[in-house]
Amino acid sequence: QVLSAIVMLRIFASAYAVNAILGIDTPESKAVLKHFFSNLKRIEVKTTTGATFFDALREVSSIYTTALKTPHEQGPFLNVGKEFAKQCGIEYHAHLMYFGSTLFTHTVDMIREMLKKTPIKI
């Protein structure tokens, strides 16, 4: 369950970063995300609940989006960490909450650096 939560958070954080940096629904962000998600289609599998991988990703993306919109005195990324711990099945686990918020932040930073160095052709 933890590995699945890590994969889902990395995917969400990557897409979030692209939209945050290039803009939502801009030609550049659409091109990058189209390529990104087309590569993910190769891992289309059923989850233990019978939902497809992309159904599960949509559900968790909605949860993380809500978490980011919820104010937190130290930054909304900490809400992502809380939700990550829930996705792992251990709500309020301090280490998982820290790991989730750190994983989100580092993934966004990594995507930001990649986009600075990579020309985007539309």
C-alpha cells in the first residue's frame, strides 16, 4: 500500500508542477502532460479494489488537490503529507506525513528544474 501511495503522489506532484509552472491548460502544459500520461498508460493495471490505475489516480489526485487548497499555517504541502499517510493506511503517522510532504516538495522542485533546462516543442 505504501509503494502504491508513493507512485500516486509522485505522479500527482509531477502533473501539479507542470500546471503550476507552465500554467493550467496552456499549450506547453498540455503538450508535456499529454506525453507524460501517454507513457503512464503502459502501466494500466487493476488495483486490489478492481478500479483501474487511472481511476485510482483520479481519485487520489482529487484528494491531494483538496489538501493543497486547504490552508495550513506552515504551508499546504503539509496537508499533502497528512493525506499521504492516510493513503498508506496509517493516518497521523508522523514519519509518513513528513515523508509525503517532503516527497511532494522535492518532486515539484525536480520538475521545475527539468522544465528550466528542457525546451518544449509544441
